[in-house]
Amino acid sequence: MGALPVYRWRLAPDGYATRRQLRALGLRPGGQDVAAQIERPRRRRGPLIAYLYRVDLAKPVRPMTPARRAALAKANAARRLCPACRRDAGYVIPAALGTCVPCADPGPNGSDGSTCEQC
């Protein structure tokens, strides 16, 4: 594979789309290689680069099956479960904290600084 064609921002020819644009059309790249790229210049840093795929080679998005929906629900539930107190926090646990906010907040309660009633 040779060098990719590079287009300026907003000047890519018809027939090319980014992943996000493909998704909006109900398509996915479907295993094809990147066909081109666009560059958006910036003042003090390197240009922003977006990869383009050919629309005619794109495949339809796979439908959401009941099993995939259940697996997604289970994964999202695991992201809400606090590893310290084992409760559903009701929100996705921030990776920076690693626990729910009450468990991570050093407060006056308890020797470990935890304000969580279960900890």
C-alpha cells in the first residue's frame, strides 16, 4: 500500500467518509483499509488528522441482538459498581477515583477517611 491521499479540511471528494459519518449513514468500514486522510491545520501544533473510508465499500451496521443488548447492559452495570462498598453508585465510577465518591472522599468519619456507610 502506497502513501495515502491527503486532502485539506472540508475538501475531500465525494465517496469518502469518516467513521462517524459512516455511522450516521448506518454503515461501518467493514474491514476495509483507510483510503485517504484529511488534515485540519492548527496554529501552534501539528494538524488534526481524520481518516477516510470509501462509502461504496462500507457495510451495513450489524443489528443489535438481544444477546448483545444484554452484554452491553451487564458491562455498563459493572462500570457503576463500586469495588470498595459493592453498591451500585447510580453513575459510572470515575477511573481517576476508582471508587464511588463517598468512598473516595476523605471525610471525618472512620479511620480510613471513608464516608460510605458500608465500608
